[in-house]
Amino acid sequence: MTVEHDILARERARCEALRKADVAALDGLISERLVFMHANAKSDDKKVLLEKMRAGGIVYNSLDLSELNVTDLGDTALLHGRLTANVLVNGQPRLIDNQTLSVWAREAGTWRLVAYHPTPIPQAK
């Protein structure tokens, strides 16, 4: 398998785990070193992100990926693309339409997400 194939499979698995609020699956997909930026410029580490998911503070009702591109850097890979989602954040509905940059690193032979950064796409007026 290629790095691109592996990264895309891991990203799809991560998004499926987000949709299902499957914290155990997320735990295996993300690094202990995770820096997870949110579109509001706040960030979480792995422990805080998983706790928010476990407590229902973040609920993904739908989530779609498109325009995905992988850049292989050896034991690190960059994934950029577009993520659209309907999310409840602390009970408040949010529509997300972001360009995203994810950094995946090979840790003990397994690809894990180490950084995630979304950039909101401005809406046409």
C-alpha cells in the first residue's frame, strides 16, 4: 500500500469515529502529541478532545470530506482538503465548511494524527 492510501484510510476512519462518537477508535488514531485547532482558534490536546467527545460536547451529525491531497514526507505526511459538517457544540448547531491541514506521523509503525488545523471558507454574500 502507498502512503497516500494509508493516510486516506486513516482519515476516513477518523471521520467515521467522529460521526459515531467512537472515542476508543479515535484514541487509536490520534497521537499523544496531538494539537487539535478548532475553527474558532482554540486548541485541544488529545485528552481534552477525547473528553469533549465522551461528554457529548461535540456531536457530529454529518461530516463530509472532499478535495483530499496527501504529501508524503517520509515518516510524516500532510493531508489537506475540505471538510463540511453539521455539528452540535455544547448543544449549539454549527455548520462547518473548512479547508483543513492534517499532519500525520508514523509512530511505532502506525500512522497517527499529530496536528489538525481548519480554516473556515468565507461564505459568499
